[in-house]
Amino acid sequence: MAKLTIEDLKRIKKENSHIVALRSGASSVNMTVHMGECGVKAGARDVMHSLLEAKAASGRDDIKIVAGPCMGQCSTEPDITIEIKGSKPVIYQKMNPEKASKIFSHHILGGNVQTEYLLAT
């Protein structure tokens, strides 16, 4: 097996920097997909993938998407918490990939809270 060189490591870092940027760095929008056991069983992984795809397509580097713990609201899973600088957090309930894409385009990109999916504000 060939040894990695410094140049190899720099190339790998550059090629994967967009993945790291999804979860770290400065952000104006923080999105948490609650992925406790009940959330995962209810489809939170698919919701997370949908949001990551929407973020990648948007080209926005100021949006952070992370997995979070269960909120204790099993009957409302999958849940997403949206925190935008200067605004109160918003929690959306009973998400699926289509609803998550709508939340991303209308709330995150458009600034319009989607009240039909709200759990709390």
C-alpha cells in the first residue's frame, strides 16, 4: 500500500471541504434534524439527505445542517429545528423529504415560515 504524501492529503482535504462545511464554520442558518431512535425510525435519515441535497444545490455556505438528539416528541417525528440569526427558533414536525425540500426553499431561501408544518416557534 502506497504511503500518502502531503500533496495527497491536501488534495483529499480540498475535495472534501464542502462536506465539512455542512457541519462546521460560521453560519447564519442552523438546521437540526432530530435523529433519536424514534426520529430515525420515522424517516429522519431521508429528511437529512433531502436537506443536504437542497443545501448543495443552493450553493449557500452559510447554512449548517446537523443531526440532533430526540426532542421527546415521538408522535411528531421526524422534527427539524430551524435557527436563523435574529429570529426565534422554529420547529417543524412530521417531516418527509418533500416537506423538508419545501421548508428549505420557502423558509430558508425565501424567508416564509411554513405554518402548516409548525410544532412550535
